[in-house]
Amino acid sequence: MPIVPIVEKAYRKTERNMADTPFDLIIFDCDGVLVDSELLASEVLSEILAECDVDVPARECRERFTGSSLKRVKELVFKSSGIELPDDFEDRVRAADRDVFEQRLRPVSGIEEALELLTIPVCVASSGTVEKITHSLNLTGLFDRFSPHLFSAEMVVRGKPAPDLFLWAAKQMSVSPDRCLVIEDSPVGIKGAQGAGMTVFGFAGAAHAGPGYAEMLELTGADLVFREMFALPNLIQFFKKS
């Protein structure tokens, strides 16, 4: 599926009825899709890893760990370096994230506009904890848009890239997987949505999505890749499943 080019603001208006779409539920990832957090989180993660004698620059953290739970980060670090991170690693990262987010976190540009136009039910499925999801959405004024439909990797045995979290979210929302659309910004999220039998759009418009990022999501297998969040309602309405 080709990458959708950047479009003008006028594109946000449409005459079509969203009831014509092939989806009954939109499942949003949180970090990098609803809140522009990945640059901040990668800086924090790099700093905490350095304190644990693991040298991974922030950019490499984004490349290796975006979309992964902290539990999976620990597994990947051990697999690549043989270093077992301390028991309090996850708590330290979460505490540092919280402090940084309270000062600098912002919603993804265009998300409020998109949510205003969406008439399909929505939920969140994130690798973060429910506490983190709640905190991030409250800081950015998005919590009431999704509460109480917040689903976390801590609710399932296997996090992304396994399909478990997406299947859990669909089950809780009483929607068949083939009627779900997932919005993701990471390869692990795209693979998880694919494994769940869902359509997945790759979002490449947050601050961490530099040159080549959209192409990476396309190569991962996203059904569509886009850079402007305000355009999402139009993309959904005109999307045709293959």
C-alpha cells in the first residue's frame, strides 16, 4: 500500500458517512500515536540504561525498543548484552518518564481534530501500564475520549509483537478482529495487529518519525501509512480492504 502524502488542512472535511466503512472499532496505540512521547521516552530509557552500565543512545533506543513493554526491553538487553537489568529498572524508568512527561508531554498534532470527526468506537491498546496510559492521556486532555476503554500489555501474557493485547481489546469491546482497525507507529505494533487478523495503519507523523520512518512502516506491512493525524477520518472512510 503506498504511503499517503502530506495533505492540506482542507482535506479534513468529507461528505461520506462513516457508517460506510468496514470497521466497527478503532484501536489506538498510545505513545507516538495519541501522545508525542517517544523522543522523551527514548531519552529517559537511554539515561536509565546508562546508570545500569548499558550504553544505548537515545536514537538506538527508539530504533530497537519503540512499541515494546519494559519487560521486553529487559529481555532484549539481556539477549544482546548478557546484562541482567536490576529488579527496580522498570520502576525507575516509569518514575523518570512521569517527571519528564509532566513537564514536556504534548498530544500528537491533529489528534483532537481527528477524534472530533470519528463516529466509530475507539479504545487504547498500549505496551505501557494502565497507570502510564491514564497519566499520559490526562496530561494531554485525551483521557475522557477513551476512558474506560484502556487496555495494557500488563493484562495479557504476551505483549507486542504478539497479537494477544489486540485480541484482548477486541474481545472486551465485543468486536470481531476482522472489523478492527489499529493505528500504530512501531513495527512491533504493526506485527501484533497483523497477527490478530486486523487492518493496521502506520502513523509516521510524531516527532520521532524522521527520514525513512514511513518507508520502514510500509515495509513492515502496514495496510496504509500516513503522516497527518487530522486526515485519519478521511482515510478510514475511503479505505478499501483488499
